[in-house]
Amino acid sequence: METDLLTRLRDRSWRLSPQRRVVAEVLAGEHVHLSAEQVHARARERLPEISRATVYNTLNELVALGEVIEIAPTGGPRRYDPNAHAAHDHLVCDVCHAIRDVPRRGVPRPVVADEDLAGYRVTDVDVVFRGVCPDCAARP
Amino acid sequence: METDLLTRLRDRSWRLSPQRRVVAEVLAGEHVHLSAEQVHARARERLPEISRATVYNTLNELVALGEVIEIAPTGGPRRYDPNAHAAHDHLVCDVCHAIRDVPRRGVPRPVVADEDLAGYRVTDVDVVFRGVCPDCAARP
DNA sequence: TTCCATGCAAAGTGTTTGCAATAAT
DNA sequence: ATTATTGCAAACACTTTGCATGGAA
């Protein structure tokens, strides 16, 4: 079992204010890919006085810590994914922009041929499967 | 040889105003991944009165036509890639955000296992290799 | 005429920042 | 006492939109 976001943060002795804890709690779970605004809205339900700036600051810190992944969709705001420690890809609905995590099974990662590297050193590969989710397929 | 952007557009009988032609010309080439602002700046060198709005409108039309690909980096403005007809991946520098095209050689595309599809119908796969470009590796 | 593309400026999103007040060490 | 975090509002970066003008079909 994976340790969850909040546990990981405590283990890193990250100073845990009420605001930060609430942001971390809002992000916990599977297939969670909220925008900053959505995080703010949900955090407010638990802690009405939390500010937008603090949400943005906190999200940026979590990303810097490597505990949350930032996703930049083609349109719309950035999304935040707490599933930072299990390598996975994303399934994105082109219609409603829903996002699902896809585990990386044994499938080999794509690789760049040496002749195409142009001197780059590659540290990571992002894979996004784009398509249509079942809900959007159902109502055309 | 690939037909270039401008030729493809003429073939589609896209109404070609001076503004649109200049935008298309600015985008022509290999490894071109300009932001809207950069397109505007370069278009202005040839056609000083072209407006930002027209550049944005034109870019959006080209994307809608499928003649240009839109790239959303994690930070910074969207980038526009005229290489829409040869399937390719991207090599992105995490430091300076330079982008290079990587041809898809015989390597198989990643696939989603049926059990992970969750009802999605997948139409496309985007692969981004993230890392550090030679220039940024040289000056740390 | 009728329609569409353009320029301009304003408005709209989404995100960051400066700063004083507050809380933690 | 010192340092870090917060809230607020303003600034900022990027993109879209409304509308009057002008050119093309």
C-alpha cells in the first residue's frame, strides 16, 4: 500500500499549518486531478478563511517537493495530481477534460533514438492518452 | 517530401489574407514551436500593422483545421507546432523550455490495457520526453 | 449587398507578488 | 527574537471577445 500524501508530508517534516493540511487532505485519493480553484473551493468547506494565495503557494510547494504533479491541459487551468510516487500515465477526455490515471503496467516506456536526442539528457517521459470519456460518448 | 503549411492551406482553399499568410509563413519550418507572442513579433516584422487578436484568431483556426498542433507547457504560454502531419513526439527542456520534435521511428506507441480504459475511447497519444537540453547542461 | 477578416481596446482567466498582520520556532 | 506563513488586494501574463471598419465574394 502506498503511503498517502499527508503521511508523506509529515515524514518530511513539512511545517503543517491548518491551511496546508486542508489542501493536502483535499488532494488525497485516487484519480484526483483538481484545479487550484477547485482545491480552494473544497478547502474552504473545511476552513472558510483560507485564501486563494495560500492555496496557490501550497500547491506550488507540493509540486516543488515532488509530492504532487502538475498537469497542464491544452485548455483550462492547471490540474494537480497527488499520485506522484506511482509512475502512471493519463487518460484525458477531449470533451469534458476529465482525467484518469492509468497505471504503467509492464509496457515498455517509449524511448528516443540516440540519433534524435540532439544532446538532450532525458529524465522523464509523460504519456497522455487523449480521447472521449464514457459520459461524453453517451451524450453526443 | 512533406508539403509545407502554406501549400496545404492553399489546397484547402482557406481564405488567405496577407495577415494569415504571414502567420503561416512565420510558422513554417522544422522544430518551430513559437508562442503566440513570438508569432506576433515575427509577423510584425513583415506586416507591422497585424494585430495580436488576428494572430490569436489565426492560430486557433489553424489548430481547428488540424494544420497546427497546440502544445501546453507546464509553465509559460502555449506553443504552436506546424508539423501536424508527421506523427512525432516532443523533447522538452525543463530549464529553458526549448522544444524539439522527435520522429516516431518504428517504436510501438504506448497502449492502455483494456482493464484500465474505464470506458474511454482513445484517439491519440501524446508523448513528451522531459529533460535538459545541451545548452542548459553546458551552463549550470 | 452580404459576409467574413481585421484592429483596437476592453474584459476575462488563471496565477503570482508585495506587504502588513499573524503564528510558529 | 527571528523566521516563516497567511490573507488581502493589486499586479501580472495570457487569451478571448465585442464592436466598428473595411475588403472580398
